[in-house]
Amino acid sequence: MNSTSDVLIIGGGVIGLSIAIELKLRGASVTVLSRDFQEAASHAAAGMLAPSAEAIADAPMRELCLQSLRLYPEWISKLESLTDRSTGYWACGILAPVTEAADSQNPPVLDSLPAYWLDRPAIHLVQPELSEQVIGGWWYPEEGQVDNRALAQTLRSVAEMIGVEIQEGVTVTEIVQQQGQVVKLRSNGGDRSAGHYILATGAWSQSIIPVPVQPCKGQMLAIRVPSEISPLPLQRVLYGENVYIVPRQDRRIVIGATSETIGFTPGNTPAGLQTLLNAAIQLYPALKDFPIQECWWGFRPATPDEMPILGDSLCDNLTLATGHFRNGILLTPITARLIADRVWNGTIDPLLNEFSWQRFLCPTQSPSPLAPVSTQPPMLQFSTPQIPASPAPAPFADEPLIIAGREFRSRLMTGTGKYRNVAEMQGSIVSSGCEIVTVAVRRVQNNAPGHEGLAEAIDWQKIWMLPNTAGCQTAEDAIRVARLGREMAKLLGQEDNHFVKLEVIPDSKYLLPDPIGTLEAAEQLVKEGFAVLPYINADPLLAKRLEEIGCATVMPLGSPIGSGQGIRNTANIQIIIENAKIPVVVDAGIGTPSEAAQAMEMGADALLINTAIAQAENPPLMAQAMRFGAEAGRMAYLAGRIPVKAFASASSPLSGRITE
């Protein structure tokens, strides 16, 4: 990018502002669109700088945090030199008390900053008035804190001072893209455009593009040390097992934080505040007599693996900087540097690749959305109604799905039709975890609505294309379109892709497949070397015949295409499954995750679901639900259900009963 290019940043929190400052100081012309500066997660944090105390398990994440911590002194000095504001940066060290002897064996993180074990006498000498239950603790002298609110105000002042344009009260509603480029933003204040765009909207990111970022509510409070107490009783952060206590130099003490996955539900609750106070007083009893000054809440941007999403997107001129969860304040300087290097200088630090959104594309990648990394932070879970942000079942061992000699880990296939826009399609593919996506060849060839730019919208190096012959009414048409589909796959880099989903449908009302035309077309395509996946009625005899002529799978319909009626042909599909020696893929009619689970419980090898996802109110969320439904059904099938009986059978043993 040259020095005359404009950069437009969506998001006016500390991440967006720090990137804006870094780019502006390098010569860029920068505009920041801020929905509500006061609602940014940066205002609701505690400002801890604690990569070691938080026991971050993932090596790249730990390295990112450590690099950012090392940048802090110089970065803060530069910010404060540009304005007369203080950020409240304080390298006070962090003390992590423990109450169980097992916790004293090893420091939580080995290859990190210095950590020193303090036994009971030492820790009570270093920090008087700790609970008698504390038997020791880890001392991290190189960690500390910054006043997050002061930091946010300082960043905003610096940005305005050096010429960054900040537009407050602007809510971006849509990112408009064409051919792999963002062309403009739609907002409540009209359309806006720039040369490059950066998404830094935190917990609100999914309202703009389908990235796996969900709000995680945190409640906090502050108490004040009475003026007659001197010196300050706390001079370092206490990082407890269930709570953290952060003393400020202005006599405030910040206590946090709950962790509630209940969407954007506002407000403090008695249960939340009581849980925090109980945990804080149990760790440091002296707090019980200090007056409460303030209570507040905020929304952290949480990803399934609790790590940020940084770097490139599917659009060449859109960069992502979101999902920092509880480490947004700590990661602010390194995020600004890495993103500015990428956007302005065109250089990519190898570390940046570890935080690409593409790590969520496939359930076999690590870290997997199905197996979130747990770092056991001091975030309290208390009994309020909660909706899990990533209700992932535990991973289970399963054989790969093999079609025509090619292995796939996901047993859910999706489509590309009927979506309201390309962004919803992209997000749904990511959320579904699928590895096979079907594409209607005729509609792509004709640039039908909703199919423009498919070649650029999907990463065909990661997703296997399944060209289909939708719209073909005769065997001859289907054969011709299948050949076009094979060439289309080659143009997209899949030279060895000979797959085709065969559809021959002369019936325009019920869209039922023609068994005779399907068989004729399948015979010819098999002779030409295609891996044929025929879409058929749930006809066991036809399914067997198609298997005998060499089809790679059979795809019986559950009910008419797009009807959402569920599985209406259970008995016939069961017969097909029991007699097939090739994979059976249930296609069409599935409308809910429970129906997806039902098909897999019957023993189906895979599912193809399109309309139920694309036409849902929230397609990416429905795609994730279908994924979990398919996985649950597969696990149930492998586990083996209990026999169905005509009579009751007591679940409790009859022996050992108390008798008169």
C-alpha cells in the first residue's frame, strides 16, 4: 500500500485506536468508526498484564502475550509523551496465592517470565492480611497493570492529536464486497469507502461479518481504600484461584470478574456481585470493611479457543483484529504493530499466521472449535441461566468418511444456494466445519443471483468442490453439465476432482428425481471416470443397482428438496443403509438438528444440508447446530442404543430393597 491510501477502521476501542495511531504515525490517512466509545470492552476490563499468572497454555498465544508485555514500557512512554494524560501503567508485579499444596509443585507456565514460589511465612510477610487459608503463592515480578479506562482515553486523545479522524455514533451494518474486495461499508450514517478496511469491533463483530466471536459478559466492581489508611494496604495485583484483585494508585481496588455467556444481557446482578465479593473477601478479608465505589459490566469478545482472530480475511482489503477475549488490554501494542506491518508495509510476522480465522474451518485442525483451549482463568461461573457460546461435544475417535478413495473428517456437506448474501454463506461454511460443498454448475455458469463470485468466495484449497447437475431434466443434460463441472473444478485448482452430484429432475413441482434418467446418466458418467454421487428417491432396489454399476455413494432424499419435512422415508432409508457397501448420504428435507441426528443415528454415513441452513434467520448459527446434530447422531450410532421393548424395565436394582 502506498502512502496515499486511506484506511478505515471499524471499532473505536483500544484495539482500533492503537492500530489507527500506529498507521497514522507511519503516514497513513486513517478514519475510525466508533459505535459507542463508552461501551467498548476496554472500559470494562481490569487492565492486568498477566501472561504468566494467567497460565496461558497455547504456545503461540503465550508468545504473543509475552511480546506485547515487552512492548509496554516503551509504548506507554511514547503515548504519554504525546499528551499530558497518564495511563496508570504500573509494573507492580502479580502475586498468585494458592490454598492447595498441589498448586505449589510447579509454576503454571514454565518457559515464561520469572516466577518465584513463596511459602506460607514468605507470602504472608510480603502481603499481610491474606487469608489464613493461603499456604503460599507464585510471585511474578515482571507483570503488572494499566488503568484500562485511562489507557482508552489516552489513546483517543493521541489519535485526535495526530490527525486520526474519529466518527462517533456510527454503526456499520454491512460490509459490501465484490470479487474478493470490500467496495464499501453500509452504516446508519450512510455508505463509506476506503482503500483498506480493518475490523476491530470486538464482541459485536458477528453482527457485521460471520466470524466465530461471541459476547462473554463480565461483571466487576470497585471499592475504595479509606483515606485514613496509609500506606495503601495492597501494592500488587492478587490473582486468586476464583477472583482477581487489582489495586490502583488512586486508592481504588478493582475486583473481577464473572464470565457469563448470556449474549448482550446488560446489568449487574445480586448473584454476580455477591459471588465476586465472597471470593475477594475470602482471599483478602480486609476488603470487607472498605466502601463499594462502583459496579459495572462489559462484554468480552470470545472465540471458541479463547484466542484472537488476526490478519487476512477472504477479502484482500479487509484485515481482522478481533476476538481478544480477556487479553485485549495486554495484546493492544502487539496487535497494533502486527496489523500495521501487514496493512501498511505488507509484511507478515510468522506469529500472525497462528491467529488466522481459517483455523476454525476444519474440525481436525488444532486448536479445534470442538475442543476449546481451557486456561482456567480466575473468572467465576455462578448459577445464572447461561447459553454456552460454543456448546461443543467432546471429541471422539471415528473413522474418516471415504468417498471414491478420498478421506474426509467431516460427515456434513453443505451447499452454496439460497443464501441472502455471500458473507452468510462464508460464515455458514466455516461454522459447519464441512469439507465438501456442492455447487450448481448451471447457476454458476449463468451467474445466477447468489452465485456470483463463488470462485473467490471459498478457499478451494481447503474445501472440496462437489459440482452438481441441478436444473437438468434429462440424462443427456446431466452428462453435459457434469463434464462442465469437472472442468470448473480444474480451473479452481482441483485437477484430480472427478466428483459429481448427479441430479436428473424433470418434475418442477415436487422436484423428485427421475430414477430411469439417473441410472442412464450414472452408467455413462462412471464409464467416463466420474465419482458419481446420485440423488435418488429412497428406493432400495435403485440404490443397489447404482452401487453395482460403480457409483461412489447413493444419496436418498429424506423428503422433497427444501420442504423441511424431515425424514419421511425412514423404513426405506434404513433398508438402503443396511444393504449398501458404499457410503449412504441422506440428502434433502432435513430441517432441524434433531433430524440431522436422527439420520446419523440410523447409520447414514453423511448428510447434505443446504436450505435448512441458508434460509435460517441466522445461517452460521444453524450451520453450527447442524454440525453438532450430525456429530451427536454419529456418536449415538457408534455407541449403540438400547433395545426397544414393549414393556417397562426398572432402572434401579431390585436387590437390596428395604422390606418390612
